[in-house]
Amino acid sequence: MRGLAVHTLVAIAAALAWAAAAVAAPPLRVGMELSYPPFEMTDPQGRPTGVSVRLAEAIGRHLGRDVVIENIAFDGLIPALKTGRIDCIISSMTATPERSRTIAFSAPYLKTGLALLVGAKSPVRSAADLDVPGRTVAVKKGTTGHQYASTTLTRARLLVLDKESAAVLEVVQGKADAFIYDSLSVYQNHKRHPDTTRPLLQPFREETWAVGLRLQDATLRQQVDAFLEAFRADGGFGRLGDEFLAEEKAFFAARGIPFYF
Amino acid sequence: MSRWLAHCIVVLVFVALIAAALTRIDSPWNWQGVWAYRAKFLQGFGVTLAVSAAALVASTVIGGTAALMLGSRHVLVEAVARVYVELIRGTPLLVQLLIGFYVVASAVGIQNRYVVGVLLLALFSGAYMAEIFRGGLAAIPQTQRDAARAIGLTPWQSLRLVILPQAVRLVLPAVAGQFVSLVKDSSLLSVIAVSEFTLAAQEVNSFTYSTLESYLPLAAGYLAITLPLSALSRWLERRFRYET
Amino acid sequence: MNLVMHGVVQRFGAVTVLDGVDLVTHDVEALVLVGPSGGGKSTLLRIVAGLDVPAAGRVSFDGEPLPRDEQGLRGYRRTVGTVFQAFNLFPHLSGLDNLLLPLVHVHGLTEAEARARVQGPLERFRLAEHAHKRPAELSGGQKQRIAILRALVVQPRRLFLDEPTSALDPEMTAEVLEMIGELKSQGIQFVLVTHEMGFARRVADEVAFIGEGRVLAHGPPGEVIDHCAEPRVRGFFSRILAES
């Protein structure tokens, strides 16, 4: 009799504690497009991994919340955030004035820039060379490269592709003069296609990446900013760089191309 | 209640349900942002219209030819058509577009992505058309072919005067359905950077972050093409109907 | 007509339907083929009508052998007329257009000439006011009579009719048989396959009994139908005549 009563009480207490935990700290849903190594990618077993995933996990630990990674196409991330399907965007997203009109950004956590992956046979030497009739520029839909090309490179022919790999293929096959993307990806893609591409890694436009949040979500923004400051002070970014980007960091540093947390 | 009235009521109820769902979404409407890009929408609409029309014609020709080849007694001819139909119907259009444009067309040397896109779309739809036509041809009683032969028609005359007129009436609904599918499938050409209607809406969405305001006009635009197609098909069916 | 058939064999796959048919007629206007179902009469009719080529054997009419190649047979088919049990007429055309089609497209008449030629026969057989209707709007008897007319208006040397009344009810059967009787009195030559024994007795010059892939009896109608010595033939007639 007494044993049953004790067991019942324990069960109720556990349920209450679990409910309290659930109510108090719902999981943090983080949106990213898992096709951007080494920041957002999947390991051979299909689990999300990469710099942004580690960052998300660290934020989760800091806030005492579980982290759920939602794999969403890049140009669908902001709509997903706005409609409440995710709580934040950690997807190597550049904080631009246009985007800042509809969502909020945390303090920046990485500094990089737009660079060019040029076809080996193309005479292009700089971004300005692209703004000429007869030139073809490939961009990935929804990225800052896409924004830059459609507002600034008005004389060039614009190819808007879904996927980074398709855009690179356009350059490799000579269908496009250049692909506008961030300097790190340009470097990695050139390594994979050394004979058919030339990298112009010096950014012609500098950009910073930040965590995307809803405009009205001031609390979360403060928490994320606080986390980023602590994480940097703790050397967390240094560890991430060593784990995922050792070679690239060295390469870029040696050439004086900005790329750092 | 008249049929027209019933249709209107159902559409209104549907629109009301959508509107009710929309009012529950928090973010404010931004129609001005999207309106600023109306030229882009119109251009994309034009491309979709042109590409669909060209692919429609081409796929009918391809499908008709393949259907005749499927019925051929020459083993090699039938084999070519059968392999074509099974391959195309068994693989996704997306895969066909990517391999067709980035591998095959590049190897052959055709650079124009609009031409390649129309061709690939026509080949895709043609395989489904072939099966539709083949079913229509098979549904005609053998005695019709016998009667045509008995009065001394050549095989070509039989096809033209007896078999095809009957087969066309039989397959008209299915063909119209395939045409509508083709128009919608043309949106997939965006993966090879053809600037069609859907890509235009996606681009506007990525500039203005106004998803619904970008995609509702997109849906309306497609309906503007597909509804008349369906209506035309129904009119043709009524006009050429004969009892059997 | 003088029909000579010698050693005609026909097979479909592994099944032998005609197993050596020998038949000779001299100056016969109306030859009627009778016999059990599956015995081979329709198969034989298709061969003499030029629709199928026999696996073995020779067929000749009035001394002219039937061609064995499709093109030759097509030429032969243009000189004769064939009526099937059902689905003769092309359903997408009116009765009149059915009649005009062979005249215009096979025999090279202009449309005006063709219309002029069919007017008389249509009126004579009381089909003129039905000619504008589609087959679906005609009764079974009217359809078959127009089918016979279509075979007739090309001025064939002879007609082949394969159970033309088997799909009709008694009243329409009588209608069609009356027309065939009238043709006989106009001197049209024909080979008829039928189950209507009364009609066969009245109209046939000679009757041939086709059973088990062979000619089991051949001669004037009275001899074959009423007084045949061959037991299989006698058994067949006693069964079916007992029913009627």
C-alpha cells in the first residue's frame, strides 16, 4: 500500500518536472541549409555538422535549451523565421540592410566578402569587368551575390541557379564568366576545379555574417549577443576555426585576404 | 441550381477559407514591394507561355511518332520507342534536365538553354503522350481496321481517315490533362537558369521577403494559362463528340 | 462466279483452323457457307475477300488467282465489297460520308460524282432520309444496310458478307435479308456466311458446309440442308432445325 503511494507520488513529481522543463525551455529550432561545407553540412551518417551546427549547439547549452536543426533551402529561411517555423537562422547569412528591414540580426560573428570564381577562359579580372554587355554572371538564388548582381551588374546577363554546384558547373563549362559567392567557397571550388577556374579571392565587397532573428524577439537577440561575446572571449571561435578551417585560415592569412571570426 | 452558379459558390467558399487562413498570419502585407517588380513577373510569364507553347507542339509530334513506333511490327523500331518511353517515364524531370543540359547538351554543343529546355520538356511530355496515344489507338475495335482495309484504303489512308479521327476524340481529355501538366512542369526549367515565371516569383521573394505576395500572383498566372486550356479541351470534346 | 479453292490451309499460332479446303463452283451467283461456330467459315471468307493470306493453298476467281502480297491484295479488295457482322461503319462520319469515303478516296471520284452515284441506291433501299445521321443514331438494321450499300456503290465484282444479321434482332434481320434478296434478283454475285437456314435455302445457288476446317458437303441447298448423307452435317442441321 505504502509502496504504491510512494511510486505514484514519484511518477507525478517526475511528470511535473518534465512538464515544467518543457514549458520553461522549449527547444531552440535553428534553420540552416545543409549544403555549405564546412559551415553547414551533413556527416557520412546524415547528421548535421559543421561550424554553424557547433555554434547552434553551444548557444543551446548556454541557454539551457535543446537544439533542433531544420534543414531549409537558403531562400526559404527568412519566410520560415517570419512564420514561426524556426526561432533563428544560423546559416552563414550576411546581415544586409534589405534583410534588416524584415528580420533582426545579432552582432556579427564572421567577417568575409564577395569574391569571384572566374572561368579559366574568361578575360574577366575584376567585378567591374563583369558589368559589360556580353558577360554572363552566375549567382545562387537569394544570396548577397544575387542581390549585388541584379542591382549593380545591370549590363551583364544574369543566371540565377538553385544550387551552388549548378552555378559552379556553369563557370566550369564556360557558360558563365564568373560565379559571385563568398571568398571561402570560391577557394574551395577552385581547388576542386583547378584547371577550369581562376579564383579572384580579394573581396570586392566586405560582408559580415550574423544570426537571424525575428524583429520582435528582443529577448532572444540579447541572449545570443551575450553568448557570442562570451564565446569569443572564451576562444570558442578559435577552436572552431582550428577544427574546420585550419587550411583555409592559413591560406587566406598568408595572402592578406580578410576571413576571420 | 445552374452549374455555373454552383462553380462560383464553391470557388468563393474556397477563397474565403484561404483568406481566413491568411488573416491568422502575423506579418503585415507588402504588396507595394512586389508591385515594383511587375515587369519581372510579366517577363517571366511571357517566357513560361512561350516555352510551354513550343514544348506542347513538339511533345505532341514526339508522342505521336513514338506511339506509331510502339505499334510497329519492326522489332528494332518498337524497341527504340519502348526504351525511350520507359526511361523518361521512370526518371524525374529534374534529373533529366540536369543531365540533359549539363552533360548531353554540353557534349553535343548546344549552348542555348532555352532551346535545350524546350526540347527536354518536350521529350519528357512526349513519353507520356506516347502512352496516351497508344491507349487511344488500341481502344479502336479491330473491325474498324478491317473495314478500312476491306474498302481498299492504304495503311496511311486508314490512319488519316478512319483511325486517327476516332483516336483523337478518345484521347482528347487525357491529352488536355498532359498539356496542363506540361505548363506546370515548365517551372522546373528554373534549375537550368531559364528565367521563367516561377523563378521570377522566387527572385522577387528573395529581394522583398514577401513570400505570399510573390507566390499568390504566381498561382493566379498559372491558372490564367491552364484554365483556358481545360475549357478549350472541354469545348472540343463537346464539338466532336459522337456516340459509339 | 467460278471459284476454285485447292488445299487451302490457315493457322493462327498453333491452331489449324482450315485443314485443306477444296471447293470448285461453276457459274454460281450466290454461294452460302454454313457450319458450326469455330468450324472455319469466317476464316475462309476473310481469305476469299482478300483480307488474309492463307498459310497454304490456292484461290482463284474466274481464272484469276488471288495475289499473295499485301499490295496486290489491296488492289483486289478494291474490286470487291465486304460486310462484317458488326462495327462496319465509321462512327465519326455520317452514313452518307461513310458511303462517299471509298468512292472519293479509293476510286477517285469527285465529291459531286460520288453524291450523284449514291443517291439512287439510297432511295431505292429507303435509306435516303437516314443518310445524314451518324451510325449511333441508326438502328442495327439501318447500319448494316448502309454497310452493304457502302460495299455496293463501288460497283464491285462480287460481295462478301460475314454473318451480317447475327448481331441483329429478328425484325432487323428480316430487313437486311430482304435487301440481300433484292441484290440477288439484281444479279449481284456474293458469298454469304450465315446461320439463317431458311434464307439460305431461298437465296443460295449452292451451299457449302464448312466443319472441322474442311468442306464436309457442297451442292444445291436442298441437297446439303435436307438430304445430306454425311452424318456430321445431318446431325448439325437436325439440331438447329429442331430448335427453330
